[in-house]
Amino acid sequence: MFLQALLVHNPALVDAAFQLLEGGQIPPNCYVIDLQTVERNAAILSQAARQHQLELYFTTKQVGFNPLVAGRVHRAGIAKAIAIDAWEAHILSLNRIPIGHLGHLVQPPDIMVPALLRLEPDYITVFSLEKAERISQEARQIQHPIRLLLRVIAPGNTFHPGQEGGIQLDELVGTASQIARLPGIRVAGVTSYPCLQVDPERRALIPTQNFYTILQAAEILRSELGLSIEQVNAPGHTCVAAMSLLAEMGATHGEVGHALTGTTYLHAGLDQPELESLVYVSEISHCDEQHAYAFGGGLYRRARARQALVQDEGGQRFLSDLLQFDPTAIDYYLTLQQQAGMRLQVGAKVLIAARAQVFVSRSMVAAVDGIQEGAPQLAGLYDAWGRPVERFW
């Protein structure tokens, strides 16, 4: 999806990824991350947010909760992370990354609430009175009120499958008034996801109905319940191009993920300030008359990868079409189309530039420094959950 943009904007990453794979420093089924470019992207995002008086949280799930990436983003000026769920919060805490927000997509499981409160996230998202009551039970032991963001939904809102849920707008006053009376907690804001989307015809970001819903919710909470709403959290496609729209709409916070690696949907077809800083590499395992099969395990179906860049043993590179996953498939292999008049070779190296959700894969992650100077150095090799991996080959 991002291959042409990558070849224009960050060809050094392509060279480094093939070099590390050919040299045996990294295995197939591995993501390669350009730490310098991630830090550059984070600095640009941080500056743009300040210019529009917005606060940012960063997410690490797309890059496998990688601690080196998190450290570079933190150093570039985005101080705190968003933990989408309790498991991400745990990994962040192990790597001493401060948590600004726990949630927007996943509530804390009841049994984990005490441990999560000890991590001292600034805000926690809840979808219901019941979850707020559970947090309140544990919050009584804490010296300061736990600040909650209410995830508010309404008819006409859109969600990705498996990401539904929230407090209905027409039930907000009743539910929020009960939550506001609970001890140890405070209703401090609202959130939803996604709040921005790409208009495919205009190739521009536009607000979703979800965004309008939480703006309406914030106004209801202020005017009808007299609550002090300090955060309107509007994640989704948060990138430099989104900052002015977020500010104009009335958001206070955005959450950056794919923009850190230059892989929002905008980055596929337009020149954006953030540059591509992530690729996936593999190796051809076997071939038949029509197809070549590369070791898989790292792509997911919404990655929308259509082409791969193949490098043969002689160093020649060429493009090959990538077949889409069957919904019933286990992704042991990626399937590449054999080109007319050109045979793909067993052992040839494969590079794909696509959106990533490394934490749901079984890939490794290579965090690499020195790429922009033409001297790539492997800074660390990690599993999909941000844990260091010892080389076993």
C-alpha cells in the first residue's frame, strides 16, 4: 500500500532492511523500524499539536509495544502513551512509559482494575455505569479522584467490527449523573473511535458522526449536569494533516499511532510531513508454476498490501503482485504472483510496505538505528509484545 511512497521518501530503509535480512541479522517474518525517522515524525507531530493547542498521546500496539520506539517518541516531545487495553498498559509499565489514557477501545477487566490503578493512568475510558462502579470500588483507596472519559455512542456512528460499545447518547444524562455521584472518581471527558476518516474522493480527512456525537455529549454534560469537561479525546487518523481539523472541531486530545510510521491511509497517495519508517520482510519458501510462497505471520487483512518488492540473489529488485488472504486462511505463507517471463526464486527476499498491527501477529520487530547515514545498526530485536528476543539462528 505504501511501497511507492516508501521508495521515494525513505529508500535507505529499503536498502537497510534487505541488507539485514541478507546478512542474517534478522529473520524472515520481521518488521524493520527506522528509529531515526520515527523520532523525526514524532517531533513534527508534537510541534504541530502545540501550534494548535492540542495534547497528544502515542500508541505502540502497531509496532508491537516496542520500548525503543516508545523511548524515541517520548524523547521527541510526546510525553505519554495511550494504552488501548490492560495488556498494553502492563507492557508500557514494564518499560516505564507513563500512561496518559487507558482505553477508548477496551475497558479494564474487573480483576485487573486494582493493578491498573496502581499504574496511575491520567484518564480511564468506561462504556457503562457498571464499569464505573467497579473502578469506584477500588478508587476509594487512592488519595485523588480517578478521572474518567465516557465513551458515548449514538445511532449513525460507525465502528470497526469487534470495537462496538459505549453509553447511548439518549441515556447519557441518566447514566452520567449516576457515575458522577460515585466516590473516588470524576467524569472528566468524552471519547470515541474513529473520529476522523479519509474521504476517498477528496483524499482529505473529514469528521465522522462519532466525532459529532462526543461533541454533543460534552455539551450535554456541561450544560445539563454542570460537569467540568476538560478532555474531548478524538482519536483516528491523528497526523499533522489532522491537527487543524481537530482544533477547529473542538477536540483537546488526539492519539497518534500510524502517523509515527508514516502509514495512515493518507500516506499511501499523498506527500505528508511524516515519512514511512516501517517495512515487513520475508523470504520465498517455495514456488509452483503460478505462485511463489513467502514465509508469513505478520500481515493482517486490513493491511491492504497489494505488491511486494522482491530482491533476488544477484541483488536485482522487481515488483510482484501480492494475493489477498482468504478469510479462512492461516497466514503461514504470503502468496506472490509469478511474473510472465520472470521466475521468482526460492530464497529471494521479500519486502512489503503496509499498515501494521504487530501486536496481533507472530512477527519479530527489528529496531534499527543509523539507517539515514547508510550504516544500519540493529539496536534491538523484539517479539510482537515488546519483549527482547535472543537470536536463535
